[in-house]
Amino acid sequence: MAVRVQAKPFDTGAELAGFASGHKDVGAEVSFTGIVRDDTGGLRFMQIEHYPGMTEKAIAAIEAEAVTRWGLKDSLVIHRHGQLGPGEKIMMVATAAAHRAEAFAAAEFLMDYLKSRAPFWKKEVTADGEGWVAAKDEDEDALTRW
Amino acid sequence: MAVRVQAKPFDTGAELAGFASGHKDVGAEVSFTGIVRDDTGGLRFMQIEHYPGMTEKAIAAIEAEAVTRWGLKDSLVIHRHGQLGPGEKIMMVATAAAHRAEAFAAAEFLMDYLKSRAPFWKKEVTADGEGWVAAKDEDEDALTRW
Amino acid sequence: MTLQVLYFAWVRERIGLPRDQVETGAATVADLVEELRALAPRYDAAFADTSALRVALDQQLADFDAPLAGVREVAFFPPMTGG
Amino acid sequence: MTLQVLYFAWVRERIGLPRDQVETGAATVADLVEELRALAPRYDAAFADTSALRVALDQQLADFDAPLAGVREVAFFPPMTGG
């Protein structure tokens, strides 16, 4: 189990290379990577603000629940803050379990809770101006499945 | 879209490093890696047999369906055959989509279909002997959700 | 009691400050919000619709009717958009 | 017609061969199975319970009542266990 909240970039591949190594009972690893999209071609960058102190606690609590519910052998959450350009990786989660169903469910659970329960806020800065990204009802609704 | 069926090892991290690059509309990447487990400590190796020709066609058809159903921007399936020791990576899938729900669903769909519809067969060779791994009812049942 | 009050995202921008130190006898978050709204029009504007806000007490999500007894840090922010 | 008949996993091991070339007039997969069972006891044993087997015609999964007209390659194997 590890949580990292950082301004600097990370490399999903390099993180996975050392993930869950040495566990003989791991049969399934799932990773999710979130990337800054630029659908319109007008995005200059995304500014990600967070609540230092609470962020780490909130993610650790979410991660601990995932580990317990799905018997994870290992888990990893990395989330960046600060200024991120189009195509940059925002965050990743990784889960390791005996079987695929547990690894997938835990990764989706982590993502759903990170979206709506970890104290991050995104602002989009475009050529036309800037605006805070509004929370989506569908993200809040996604929590009800757990 | 890519499919590789190979005897030689692969590196999930290295594969992901170049995956879906150059797509500005990709916001979510999911990867799954399957690993040879050794729950009992008695596994010498896993022998994976496949049906050359049909394997590639079957996987390509499954992948094409996933791309269409979830609007994937990119996808990758790698599956090894031959002799694999405990801890070795058997296979991986990766999916890239605009949003996380699509990337996760497509990766799970690919895994469920690879389990039961791609012509691979696993034999476990232990200190006590060898035996073909039986297909699980739950793997067949998993297909009904799609 | 003395409370550290933190603001994030557009709440911070609307109030114009990332934090205040507040001397208050407010019993609940809602009471504290009423006191803050009286400080200046920009506070009043930031807290006009608390249904659009979330609150954390000592870095744990809470409700607006939660008591403040024993709390040292209160944070106000919009719904979170991580991931 | 001439069919390439392929066997995989324990079907291959039980029959003792990875493939046969078969000259047959069988109309369906089930007819072909009956012909193969008559070849030798090891074929009879391999095909004793076709509910435990799967069949592919020209590398596409098919049913045991599927017609063989136009088919060149038939493969028999147990349920797949990839992933």
C-alpha cells in the first residue's frame, strides 16, 4: 500500500515495474492512468489544487477500504497537483490481487472514490479564459454501486 | 489496435510507455496483467498451448468488438504461450478511451472473452505431476454480463 | 474558541483568501457560516448557496449541521473533482 | 472430402497425435465424431463425452450439429482456459 501526492510527473510503466513484486499469490494486476484530455484543441493547461494533509488521509482511507474489501496484495495511488498540460498524466492507481475480478473491482472503487471524495479541484485554463471543472452527477452516482 | 501472441516475455511497463501516445482525446488508460500464481509453493511451471492461426483471429475479433462497443482510441492484447514459471507474466490487455468507465468496461470485456473464447489451454506441472487446468463455470458465466 | 478556516478552489477565489483565523462561539458549521457571511459581501457571496459547498472538520468530510466542539480546522470547498 | 483434423490439450494427448488428415463423407461434425471414434479405442475415449469438448470449423467456434460442407479444417479441444 502506498499513496503519493506530488507535483512532479510520474511514469506509469516504471511504477508498475516494481509494483507487487515478490508476491507469489498475485495473479492479477490492474492499472488505471488518468490523462489530461484536450477535446477542443483549446486547452492551455489544467490547474489542480488540493488540500495538503487531508488529501493523503482521504486517499489512505479509501485505499485501506479497498485492500480490506477485495483482499488486495498490494495497491498504489499517485495523484499530481499543480499545472498539467494536455497529454500529461494526472494520476494512476494500481491493484494486485489473486484473481482478476477483485483487481478490477478494487481499481474501479478507488477511481470512483478518488473522483468524488479526495480533496482535489481542477481548473481548466483555455485560450478563452478559465473555469473550475464542475463535479458530475454521474460521478457521485457511481459511488452508490459500492 | 494490436494483437501479439508470442513465446517470449513482455514488459507491461514498457508496453504502456508507448501505448495510445499521440491521441489528444484519451483521458483514461486501463491495463490488466495476468501472472502465474503459485499458491501452494509446488508449481514448477505452467505450459500454455494454443491454436496458431485461430488464436490471432479470435483475439482480433474480440478486440474489434471492444473497440466498437466502447469507442476505444487504442487497444493492445499480448498473450504468451509455452513454458512459464511462477511469477511470470502470462498476458496483458490495455485499453484507451476518453473516460474511465469505457476503458474499464472494455478491459474487463476483453479479459472475460480471452478467458473463455480464445484458444489457449493451460497445464500445471507440479512436483507431484501435471494436469490441465479446468475451465471454470464462473468464467463462462462472466460472459453473460456483456 | 479559535478556528483555522480554510477555503479551496472557487470558494478561495471568491473570498480572496486561502484561510482565516476566526474567534467564534459558533455551535455548528451552519452557525459559523452565518458569522462568516456577515464579515463582508464577498463572504456572503461565497456562502450564498451552501448546497454547492462541502465542509471538512479537522480534515474529515462533515455536514453543515455538525457541532464544532473540539474542532480546530474547518475547510470549505466545492464538490471534489479528482481523478 | 479431405479434412485436416486438429486436436489440442488433453484431446491431443489422449489421441496421441496433434492432427489427422481424414477422407470422409460426414455431413456434420457429429457424423465426423462417430467416424473418428471407430478408428481406435483412444479416439473412442477422447470423444466419449462431447459435452466436455469444443469444436472449431476453419478456426471459428461451431456446434457439433454444424454441417461440414466446404470446411477444410476441423479442430477439437476442451473448453478454453486463456487469460
